[in-house]
Amino acid sequence: MGRGKIVIRRIDNSTSRQVTFSKRRSGLLKKARELAILCDAEVGVIIFSSTGKLYDFASTSMESIIEQYKSKEAHHQSENAFSDVKFWQREAAMLRLQLQNLQEDHRRIMGEELSGLNVKDLQNLENQLEMSLRGVRTTKDQILFDEIQELNRKGNLIHQQNMELNKKVNLIRQENLELHKKVYGTRDANGANKKSLISNSLSIREDLHAPVHLQLCQPHEQNYETPAKATKLG
């Protein structure tokens, strides 16, 4: 029965982690030693544990292996840089060629430098221009249609707002008329009362200025004992 597949992740238990580290470190160093012997290769392995302890193996000398690694790495980086330069040079050349082709097409679209074209090329250029013109007109018509729709929507909205404002104005006007009737109706009644009072006062004044007819009446005869020398009053 074969071993089950182990999930490659950090082992949480410290004891199990240390046991696994020891086993796999020994197996890795054994494999490196066997590779150096079987294939006549220069092998160097450096291992640091979680506590910082060093474990290493070198088939010849660790210093020589490290120096050889540094030199090869520098050469590899220079080769990569040289290959990058070559790559970007090729890209720049391709972009220059594409730019020249685009400039030439633009001049032909503008009606320039057409002397080197035959009838078929001119016909293809004409077809391209007609297709482009149709696309431009279609886009322009769509934009104009959208703008007209938007203006119609705004016009309808403004019309609705005007109707609402007219309703409000009519309502305010009706309220003003009712207030006017109430205010001026009371004022007319007060004016009528004032007119009646003025007429009454004028009638009173006329009565005051009217001629008064006074009549003298004969005094009643009464028996008074008058002195002998009293004067008679008529």
C-alpha cells in the first residue's frame, strides 16, 4: 500500500516540524552527494534551520562553488541585458516601420502621393474612404438623434413645469381675488355705515340751522297779593 499524499504546508507542531526537518535534510544532503558522485557534478547545498543553524554540503569546495556561481550569474545577467537590448531594438525597428506605413496611408487618404498606385489600388482606397464616410455619417446621425431625444425630453419636462407653475399662479390669483373680495367688501360696508352716519349728522345739522318758531303764551292768571306800588308787567 502506497503512502498518502502529504499537503505541503507549514507544520504547526514544533516537535513534528523538527523531526521532519531532520529527516528531509538528511535525505536532501544524501541526494546531493549521490548526484555529485554519479554525474561528476559540482554540487553545493546550504541549509539554515529555523533557529539559524547552518548545514551544508559541497562536492569540492564551497568557496569555489560560490565564486563560480557568482561569475556565471553575472554572465547570465549580462546576456539577459544584451538580449533585452536586442529585443527592444527589434521592437523599435518594427514600430518605425509601422509608423512609416501609417504615414503613407494617411497621405494617400488625404489624396497625396497617389502616382504610384494603379487602378485597383485606387479603387480599394475609394472603397475604404466610402466605408469610412458611411461610418462617420452613421455616428453623426446617431449623435444628432440622441441630442434631439434629449432636447425633446427636456422640452417636455419644461412644459410640465410650466403647467405646474400656471396652476400655482391661477391658485394664487384665485386666493388674491377672494382676499380682495373680503377686504373691499368689508370696506364697502363700513363706507355705507359712514355715509349713513354722515347723512344723519347732516340732517341733524340741517335741523339745527332750521328756523325756530317761538310763540309767546299768555301767563296764567294767579292771585298774588301785590304791593300797592308794584308795576304791572305785561
